[in-house]
Amino acid sequence: MYYLGMTIPGGTNHTLPADVRKALTSSKAALVAWEGLTPLARNEWVCWVISVKKDETRREHIDRLVNELKEGARRPCCWIGCIHRTDKAISPSVRGILATRAKKSRAKRS
């Protein structure tokens, strides 16, 4: 482990989950990249990981997070952003995406 008890920064709204912390400390390159991100970018990565429903998908997101950080990615691709932020209103485009997702979800349940 590279961090030996020191605090790894989380995001603006989300603290760093233990499984993400463990994955980051397993790769020095990913950890260095993580520390170079803005708090908002870290927040989006954490939100992207924790917003999934299945444990298997969460593990896939964590693996992808580490790999993409090592490749130089700064934010998760195609992520609409953290909807948990309370410091700003959700943009009209994100509201539209969420409405479409809700419609699809209701249709699947019917």
C-alpha cells in the first residue's frame, strides 16, 4: 500500500468508499492521477462508482476507474455528473436525461 494511513481525498459531496480507496492504493500511477484531479472530478468518479445497483457492476466501475486514471482520463466518460450536488441546480440537459431514464425504467416495469 502506498498511502499507509494517510487520507486520500474524496470528492465535494462524496467521501471515498473503502473499496475505491483499496483499488487506488494498489496502483501508484492511479493514486498519483487521483491526487491530481479536482475535487469535482473526484466527486464524479465516486458518484459514478456508487450509483450502480449491482455489486458486479460496481467492481467493474472500480477496475475501469483505476485503468482509466492510469491512461490519463480525468472524468468518467459519458457520465452526466453527480446528481447529489446541492450547491447548484441540475442543468436542463441532465434533467432531460434523468426524465428519459425514468420513463424507460417505468416502461420496463410495466
